[in-house]
Amino acid sequence: MEHLFNQIAHYINGTSEWDSRNAITTLIEIIDFITRSDLKSELIKELERHANTLNALGNSPAVDNHKLKIILSKLDNYLVILRDSSYQPGVNLRQNEFLMSIKQRIAIPGGTCNFDIPGYFYWLHKSSQEKFNEFHDWQKDLFLLRDSIQLSLQMIRNSNTPSSEVAERGFYQKQIEANVACHLIRVVLPRESKYYPEISGGKHRFAIRFMEQPSTSERPIQTKDNVQFELHCCIL
């Protein structure tokens, strides 16, 4: 969901017809994702878990209580709305005839060409400001999801002190302690690195293989080099 929200934020600021098309396609992907998953209840569980964890830190002298109160207030506000049965994100979008007419055609190769959906062609040539305003209106009931997900992931990602590790001959494995719940693994490499990581794992351990692919016409292979990288095991 974060990936999709980032995409749409990028495309709605574009001025070309193709930016608008990509923004619509991404919005429809968001509608499909919300429809197929129990996102609302899963998000409630995740935010409640964060709130419980942070409340337990309130008496620690090492904690910035002012910052803690701000985050807890945000969590409480998000939870109040998410728990309300009248809040059903995506309902308005699924009832939008214009968007649903595009959704019906979008899975067909070339199905959204100008001839097939002339109303879409007309909309695409509105002014950038008009289209931006409409996108804002369409997303109104999604902003809470976006902000809740963003806050949740931000807290998880910032919950660990990174360590410098070396993958010998491109392979690294680490045991996960029985009393530690590792919620997210992040691998950081320099942007110019010629390797990329493939991560696999379970409850007790995880493994990282660093791959090379000099040419996209060839299959990637595990490097034989020793790879230095930054590891984040986030456990909030």
C-alpha cells in the first residue's frame, strides 16, 4: 500500500496525459487491494500493538515524553476513526461510475484507448489543476489509511540501531532469538553497488543472498565476493 500511495503521489503532480493515466491505474490498484483484503482490521491490530508498546515506555527516563505523547495522540486519533463501523475506505471509489468504467477496460490490452472510452479521453485533457482536484476528492477516504500505514512503518523502521555486516561469498545468515520478534529486515547498500539482496527466512532464522546480474539477458547468480552491508532488524 505504501508503494502504491507513493506512486500516485508522484503521478498526480505530473502534467502529461500519461502521468494522469498512470495515476488512475494506480488508484484502481488501490481499490482492488482494499477490496480483496481485510486491510482495515489488520491496520487496527497493528496500530493497537504500537500503542501498547509505546505506552509501556512512558516511565523510561531515556524516552522523550513530549514526542511520545504526540505519537500516541496520532495513534489514538487514527484508531478512533478506523474502529468506527461507518468508516469504509474505498466505498465511494467503488461507486464512482467514471472510475469503474475505466476499471472494466484496464485489464484488456489497449482497452483504454481513446476510441473505446471517449469520456476518459475527454477527462485526460482537462487542465492539470482540475485533474489534481478530482484526485484529491477521490482519495479523501484513503488519506487516513495512507497516514496510518506511513506512521506504522516509520516507527518500525526507526526501532533499530543498524549494524555493519559482511556476507562471505555473497551469503549471510542470522539466528533470531526465541524471545525477539523481528518484524522487519532491511538491507542497505550503496546506490552504486553492483549487488542486490534476496531475503528469505522464518521464525528462527533468515538468510540473505547477494545477487549479480551483469546483463538482463542472463540469469542472476549469487556473487562470490564478500559484500559489506548495513543490516536493520526492526523489532518494535
